[in-house]
Amino acid sequence: MENPEVRVLLIEDDEDDYVLIRDLLEEVSSTRYDLDWVSDAGRGMDKLRGGRHDVCLLDHMLGELTGLELLDQAGGNHCSTPVIFLTGQDNYSLDMQAMKRGASDYLVKGHISAPLLERSIRYSIEHRKTAEALRKSEKELKYLSSRLLSYQENERKMIAARLHDELGQILTAVKLGVEDAIGLMPEGESCTRLKLLLPSIQDGIDEVRNLYTRLRPSLLDDLGIGATIHWYCRQFKELHPEIRIEAQIDILEDRIPSSVKDAIFRIVQEALGNVSRHSSAGRVHLSLIETDGNIVLTVQDNGLGFDIDAALPEDDRARGLGFLSMKERTELFGGTLKIDSTRGSGTTITASWTN
């Protein structure tokens, strides 16, 4: 079997170093290398941006530009070619700077051997393949997660509608029928028994109403996210009268995509649930505004707060999963989620999407 060919771009302004690299590559018998040498930083950047090479060997000192500056340019242009940084001296600080800027390896010219260079090239190429496969998998997972959330919202909408239109209507009809029967019956034991059923029937009607509103409030589709948030805040006040909640909505409905509206409502649900369960807060400020072309949702409480940097304790897993759910919902639709909290100073959750 013929040895594979690897296309190598060398950006190096010293011809002696070019000869060194060429000779080292020729010593490797397991692989054939097609070496493309460029001594000018500008032309080297053009070739690197073209993406026609399997790996790039980049010198640190290139006249007017440094290798670090070229690495920054490569990152800004989303170049996928792995870059091995070359320098004349062993410098830990420079090594770290090169790695942070996206270099896959760091080699000192005076200490390079043919096996070391071959291994560095091979590892850099394999690392790039692994990274590309991971990015592809993450993209596919994000797509599947988005589809799953959309499916869940559609299912919730369908179940909520059936609860409202079928079970709710049936229970209401039963209640009306019992009330009519009571009105037609003489007072007695049978009439008393029927009267005792009315509170249970009403409890069933109320529970069905609570179920379909929690699953998917019809307000969200009928009147929009602003009206839904105000309604949900009123519901929250009734259940938690000890917590004062203020809602500020300052954005037009048609400025928010429907998928983002779904995400906003679920984040509000989760955030207020966390407030009631964990924070011991007395006040919550909720805002949904548009600023600098961004849709921004903020939920701020004056509760106990928590240490974000510390791992969540065992009995706080539910809250941890809640934050992960909010983060996933935000990011799936192109947004970012930020959580600020310190012990004793409350918690602020900010989700934003570019409009």
C-alpha cells in the first residue's frame, strides 16, 4: 500500500529553518509529505485561510508580524487547519499563549527530531478530525434537542386542549346536571348526598384547569407572551402571597419569534419555581425588554443566593437540573443565559437573544 501524503504548509522567513524542516520530513519513511514553503506572512495567511493543507508549521518571528498575531487572524477567519507553533527557544509563557490562541502543539526548533515532528503532525491532524467530528455531533444534538423541545411543546398544547375541551367540559356538564337534579329533588338524604358531591366535582374542575394551564396556557397562543407573563405572575402571587413580584414588559409581540416565546415562558416558570422552592425571597423583579436589538429576559430576587462556583450539594440537584434546562432552552434558539448569585445577595437570571 502506498504511504499516505500529508500536505504541509510551512510559514517561515528563514531559509535555513526551511531546509531543516524539509530534511526532517524526508527522514520519515511512514508518510510522504508535500511541503509548501512560504516566507511571507501575508501570503502565508492567504494560503492558511484557503484550507488546502492538512497542517501548518508556523514560525514565531515573521518580520513585521509574529506567529501569535497570525494565530489570532486564523482564529478570526475560522481556519480549520491545525497549526504547530515553531520557535527558537523554550518559553513556557509563549507556549501557553500559543495554545490559548488555538495552536495544536509547540515545538522548539533546536530540539526537533524527525520522529518528534512526525508525531506532532500526526497528533495535530487526528485532533482536528476528532474536534470536527465533535462539532458535527454537537450540531446534530442541538438540532435533535430543538426538535424534541418543539415536539414537547406541541404535545403539551394538544394535551392541554383536550383537557380543556373534553375533560373540563365533561366535569362542568356533570356539575350542572347534579345542580339541576338537586333543584328538582325534595329535601332528603338523596338530595343531601348529591350536595356533598358538588365540592368534589368543583375540585376536579379546578384541578383540570390547573393542569392545562401549567401544561400550556392558551393565553400564550391567543394573546402572546406579555399577557401570559402578567397572568402567570398573578397566579404566582396567589400561591405565594409572601413574595412581592413586579413584572415589566417593554417589547412588541411581533419582535419575538414564536420559538423564543416558548423558551421565555418555560424559563419564567422554572425561575419562579426556584424562587419559591429555594430562595426565601420576599421580592422578585421580572422584566422582558428589547435593548440594542436584543430580547432580554431578567428574573431577579432578593433571596438567599448561592455559591455558583461551588458544586451544588446533593439536596440541590433539582435546582441544578432546572438551571441546565433553562440554559439549554436559551442556547437552542441562539441565546445566552447568565446566572449571577452570591450567598446572602439574591440571584439574577438573564437570558438574551439577538433579534
